[in-house]
Amino acid sequence: MSALSILHRACLRLALLPLPLPPLRAPLRSSSLPRPLRLPRRAAMSSAASRMSHIAAAAASGESNQPAAAGAAASGLGQEDDDLSLGYRLPPKEIQDIVDAPPLPVLSFSPSKDKILFLKRRALPPLSDLAKPEEKLAGVRIDGHSNTRSRMSSYTGIGIHKLMDDGTLGPEKEVHGYPEGAKINFVTWSHDGRNLSFSVRVEEEDNKISKLRVWIADMESGEARPLFKSPDIYLNAIFDSFVWVDNSTLLVCTIPVSRGALPQKPSVPSGPKIQSNETKNVVQVRTFQDLLKDEYDADLFDYYATSQLMLVSLDGTVKPMGPPAVYTSIDPSPDDKYLMLSSIHRPYSYIVPCGRFPKRVELWTADGKFIRELCDLPLAEDIPIATSSVRKGKRSIYWRPDKPSTLYWVETQDGGDAKVEVSPRDIVYMENAEPINGEQPEILHKLDLRYGGISWCDESLALVYESWYKTRKTRTWVVAPDKKDVSPRILFDRSSEDVYSDPGSPMLRRTAMGTYVIAKVNKQDESTYLLLNGMGATPEGNVPFLDLFDINTGSKERIWESDKEKYFETVVALMSDKIDGDLPLDQLKILTSKESKTENTQYYLQIWPEKKQVQITNFPHPYPQLASLYKEMIRYQRKDGVQLTAKLYLPPGYDQSKDGPLPCLVWSYPGEFKSKDAAGQVRGSPNEFSGIGATSPLLWLARGFAILSGPTIPIVGEGDVEANDSYVEQLVTSAEAAVEEVVRRGVVHPDKIAVGGHSYGAFMTANLLAHAPHLFCCGIARSGAYNRTLTPFGFQNEDRTLWEATNTYVEMSPFMSANKIKRPILLIHGEQDNNSGTLTMQSDRFFNALKGHGVQSRLVILPFESHGYSARESIMHVLWESDRWLQKYCVNGTSKADSETAADGESKTLAASGGGAASEDQLLLKCTGNKIISGQHAQAKRKIKCAAELV
């Protein structure tokens, strides 16, 4: 390239450089409405306190109070930023303000849909909540003082709203009477909706939480009171908690009053710890954590997990039921006459978690009489690691929701091993709770793929699902449960990857027994119609729909569809299920959600026949300072022809003509596919509201960054080809395509692109810095695994062992390529990560490997944190670390690798656009003695000066 060409090119770069934008408004609020709404399966909420899946927890107070300008985020870096002894730090105020705001409530509808609970939540918990002592036993983390799961989130209050006839909400009535400042969990409606049960715990001295008590609230008055008269009866919530047996009786898992003293660990062991496999059993398990280590641990597990079941009436009458045991679930029959009790028992295991311990399932009457044992499954240490492998024996035992007391379950015919070729592979059985005259279980259906569940309707209709991961095949069968003369037939046979062909799922309605079954719709003819609710994936994005589907002919009529132009709407629940029998189409009423790129989610009633729309919520925008952000779903192509998509976000007020290209953060997570066509399908909607969680990359919009969120990174293995055998190649080409596209658009500076991810996304990040240093200036990797030899019996969706696919394991491991990494990388990990594939030592060892090769790197270990981060102090520090890294190595570009990369011909400035920029950059660097000058304008001026001198 001539010197004149270099001068011309450098001048163009200067013209592209961003000018500072007006300051962003200071953030005001942050929160988001959990979606979908909580609706009762059996007139009850899920027992666990809920929180948005993308909200972790965080916060502290301000450090840098100056808002950033879009396109030129202020670094705010000082000498103290390199001090490793300053404790927890705080991100800039514009990030804090988005994260550190009270969340919106979780909603729960009453069984009859005439009331809505607003379950209040607190902001992010303090680190002191995580610092409470906990026991790690059999894969479960236990708060021994309160005898419940540790790290359990909670509600702070309960508000009751009536849903008026016109669809609006009545004034809020607070549930009252429980202790001030109480932590509320396990909120559950009675079948008739007149009462509410929940647990209460309070703070005690020495940073401890009290044991849990069960409370009852009257839904008309809002007055709450303890359920038990005795102050010595506490809830044991290690596994299940309590259920409504009928409208006036609950079955509660309680701490046995006579359980005795806490087991004491022997000061001197009685002998060595020994495990043996002299019988040559083949036992392959993944790297499970928090397992039992010895007999003392087993005793401790029994101590905390053992419950005494208590039948208790609303008047306080108490009756013990059955012997104390480690009960894992309690499930009343639809007619409330029987109870199915599941428990685990010894012998325990030191290599698998409690979900694989021996399991006993028993049937009792609702008044406490033992009937029979349904199964007693042995210890399951030997479940094969192949995907679609399962436990031997009876599994998935449930009550038929359309019958008073009929059980159904499935049994494998391949020994649980997915690699065994057999037909049928699974058989579904049915049986009455108390068989008459020795009746044998009845076969409902035989399946050649793996059983995936049943949607029940009535004696003439049920939908049975089966699937096979290796081929992505999924089938839906139509069966007539009580009509033996009707043969099963396939309704849908498709690939689970093909989202364009997804017909939707049947909507459910509530029965008089409080269970949920497929809703049938009456259209005044002889056919049987269902309501299929689908996401409506299209090449332009998701357009959710509701179809009236003729189960006999397969014909369908679209009776509702989301707005395509501006809004993204979804069907949440059926609201007109109080009508007995088939639902008249002209009396249909559904609950929908509605949002847009700039408007947060609100909830509406859609009322037939006029399809009248009534808004029932009016939540404020959670972060108005980012309300005018720019969002676009972009499409581009990988060099092998695979179509890719991503969501491109730009800061509010950004003007490309004035501000030029921005620094960019790319955040993603790879996925495996069996076909290129499926990998190229569009998922998501361009009109979805941009929810910003506590650790979301979108927080950096407030710092003037462009964000490329979720660019598809498909790892495709068609036919018999294993996708991971070409993981690195497909990873790099996917990233190249994404970078080329945003650079081509002129909104992203090619020298200022950072990459990041969590878990498998962190694994991706490290690999990209090792194998594609020309694309990214730095990386942020949170809670990842980097050495696949430490997960030798499979990881993610890889079900081959290290010894079966040695080259793949090694080539995929960025640990093995630590010597190739030249770009700065920030590693963050929870000190108590309990995810099976991401032990904390993965980051420890990877950092040592990087340090051993002189890589600019930093390792941050978060005390008390697990795989996802939850404490306010932890999250705020993660955000500070991330912002510091991005300002130092992305915005200011102080990576020592820049000169090395340019000298190696890996300059990404023009490589992303297909040009040969290496000679240009080498020439310009030579003119300045290989000095890297910080700041975009300084860099451009330096290049112009050098080019001019050459001319």
C-alpha cells in the first residue's frame, strides 16, 4: 500500500471517530416484571420464592457520579484501581442506579381468577445473608439453623387486589398480622381461594434466621395468623413444604420434635475413607459437587432432611401421619382422598447427589392410613452419561388430573441406557389407586423415543410426547386413554430445532377438582377443538399466536395474533375456565402480555367475541434513562452459509453521523444444532422489551457502549458428525461474521470490541481470545470451565468421555491454548460454585496458566457466591471490575498485545472488513517506535502524521 493511500485511510478513520454525546440522564429506577406470571397448577403457586432468572443480586453506593457520554465512555481509572486490597468496589453511578432499585412484584392469580396477589420483593440481598453458616450435603446446601435450603430468596409483603368485572384492579389490601420484617416463602392458595398459606421466618441475633412457621391468611380480611397452636412445631423445607389436602386441611413437613441432638463429628476418625469397585461396575458420573464425604455427613443429612408429616386443620387440630422419613414430595390425589408420598433412604452414595439415592413411593389415605408401596428404586449411580439416558424402574409417577384417583407412570425398556437399541424404549402405564380384584396396570402407550410427558384432557383425549436428543426428533401422539378401540395416532412429527414448524402447545383449564387439563372449545359443530398457544417463530422474528385447532382434521383457525409492527404480545393464561364443560368460543377470555422495544411489559385481558382489550397493570418504566435506546435484530451470514442473528443495542441519543463508531461489548452463549437450516432460524422478536438484569451486558449502554447481545454461535454437527469435533472452527467463523457485520454498519469501532460470557459463555470467551485474537481487544469470563480434562465424563451436551474423544476435549480447552492468548482477560468466579461443570478451581488453574505465559489477566474470586451471583456487594464489585476492564483495555486500548498483534499481521482494524491492514499498521507502528498512544483521536493523528512524513 502506498504512503498516500495510508494517509487517505488514516484521514477516513479520523472522520469516523465519535464525538462526545450529551450526557445521559441519571438513572432513576431498575426492576423488571417476572414473566410469565405465576399461575397455580393446583390452585397453588410454586413453593419457592421466585425471582427473575436474569436478575442475580447486587448493589452499594456511589463512587463515580459523573454520567458517561455515549461513544466516549469516561474511564475514571486511577492508581487506586490497581490496588488489590481496597475491598468491595462500586461501579459508576449510571450503572448503580439501574441495578440498585426496588423490583416490581411477582403476580399470582387465585384459582377462580377473581383476585391477584402482588408479592413484594426486596432489592438485592446483602452479603451477610450468604455468609450464614451452611451445610453442603448430598448436593443440597442447607441453613442448619432455620432447617431450610440456604440462600433462599423471599417476599417482604403480600398485597391483594380484586379483579373487577370490567377487568381493572381494585384497591390493594395488605395481608397483615405477621411479624414486621418477616421473610415470606411458599405462598399457596387453598383450592377455593378463600385462604392463603405461607411460611414466615425472621432475623435473629448473630446473623441467624429463625426456623420457619406456617401461617394462614384470610383473603377477605387480609388477616394472618399462625397455623399451629403450638410454638414448637416448625416447618422442614429442605425438600417439600406443605400442600392443601382440602379447603380446610394441610399436610405439612415438620421438624420431628423428638429428633434429638445434632450429630457430632468424631474428633478422631474410626478408619480411612474407602471406596471400592472390585465388582468391575461401569460407573461414569459428571463432576457433581457438595456430595456426602463420610458417615458423619450421612448422619447430618438425615438429621436435617428427616420430616414428620402432620395433618393440620385450620382450627389447629393436629394429627401425625406416617413415620419420620426424608420425604421429598407430597402429592394429594385430585379427589383429595389419597396422598402419594415420595422419600429417599439409605444406602446413600458418595459420588452422586440425593436425587439418585434409593427412592420409595407410597400411597396413603388422606386421613393417614397406609395403603401400599408403589415402588422402591435402588441407588442409581450407574445412569449412563449418554443424553436421553434415565433411571431404571418406575419414574414420573403422577395423578391423572382428569380422574379422581388414577396414577400413571413410565418405565424404561432399555435399562435407561440411550445407547441400547430397543423397541419400544418406554412404556406408559395407568392404574387405579386401589386396584380391584388384583387388576394389573394398564398400558396406555408404547414409545420408541424417550418419554417426554402427557397433556391430559378426558377419557377420550390425551397428548403423549416423546423425543430423542441425538436426532432432535420430537413426536406428539393422540391417544384415547379409556377407549381401547381407538388406536393412537401421530399428531405432530418434527424436529425440536425447527422453531418455524412449532404448532404451539395446548392451553389448559382448571377443573372442579383444582387440577389442570387441556381446554376444549365449542364451536357449535361436531369437531373437537383445542387452543394452541405458540411463539410463532418466523424469519422476521416471533409473532405469538392462538390457534383454534381441530384435533380430528388438523385444520386450524388463527383467532388471535400478536401485533407485528410495534409490539410483542404473548398469551399468558386462560381466564374463562370457570365455565363447566367445553368453553364457548364467544365467551373466551385470555390474559396476555404486551411490550415493545421501549415500553415495559403490561398485562391485558382479551375478551371475546369483540376481542375487547382491557389493561390491568400499569407498571412504570424500570429504567427511563434508557427508554430511548436503539435496538435492532440484525441478520448476517457465516462463511459456510449458515444464517446468523444478533440483537444490536445502541445508547440513547447516539447519532452515527456525529458520534462515529462506538466501543462494543459482545455477549453470547454457544448452542449445538443438528442442521444448518435450523441453526439459521430466527429466535426472539425485534419488538421485545429489553430487560436489564443486575449483571446484564446491557448495563454498559449507560456507559456509551454498543452491545451485541446473543449473536448466535451455532456449533453444527449434521448426520453422524459430532458437533464439537469442529467447535473451535465454527466458534471463530461465527464470531468473525458478527464482528464483520457491526463494523460494516459503521456503528462499532473495529479496534474496540470486547467479548464476554457466563458459564459456557465464559468458555467461549477464552477460546475466542485464544483462537481469534484479531477480533477482540479483551474479554470477560464469568464462572467458566476452561480445562475439559477436569470434566472427563461429559460436559454441556457432549456425552462422549475424555477417552473416547481425547482430541476434541483437548482442542476445545482454552487451558491447553493459554500460550496463544495475547489479549487481556478478566476471570470472575464464585468461591462456592456448585454447578457440576464449573468448579472454582477451573478459574484458579486457568489464571495460573495465563500468568505463566505473561498474559494480561486478573482473577476475581467472590466469597460465598455460587454459580450465579446474588449478594449486592458481590454484584456491584463484579460490575466495577467489568467496567474497569472495559475502560482500560477496550475504550483506552492499553493492551500490551496490540503491538504484538499488529506485528504478527493480526490487526483486526481491516481484517474484519476483509482487507490486508497488517502492512499499514506495521508501517505506522514502526514510525512511532511501536509506542501505543492511548485515545482514539491521538491514535488517528499519530497515523496521519506518520503517513504524511512517508509522503
